[in-house]
Amino acid sequence: MAEPSRADALRRHREAFEYAREHNLTLRDAEKAIAAERSRLARERLAAVQRCGRCAAAPPAALGADQPARPIPENAPWMMRD
């Protein structure tokens, strides 16, 4: 992946600076808030794609949720002894 150009870095800095001034934050806090907002938006987009069925990846399921619990059989091969 290509390294971001100086213009891209300055553009991100200006965006963070303007956000900081609008919300009365420090520059570092503004960068954190922008990153959190972008992350939240990305998660929402992913959830929307998973809901509509266009995604190859299924939403994560709880471990063992797809199989009902069964009792262990008395004569299971792995329980046999010589």
C-alpha cells in the first residue's frame, strides 16, 4: 500500500483541527473522536451488508449455538478400553 502523501496528511490534520475547534476539544481528542466515528460508521456499513445478504462472511454466532447439546453415549469409540 502506498504511503500517504503530504497533502493527505495535511488534509487529515485540517479536518481534525476544524473538528477540535467546533467541539472545543484538543487536537489529540479530536483525532480520537474522528477515528471512533469512522470506526462506528464502518461497523454500521458492515452490519447493513451482512443483513442484506451480500456478504460472504456470516455474522458471528455464539460457540456451540448451531448444534444442540447431546448426551454422551455409553458406547462411544473414544471411551472404549482394551
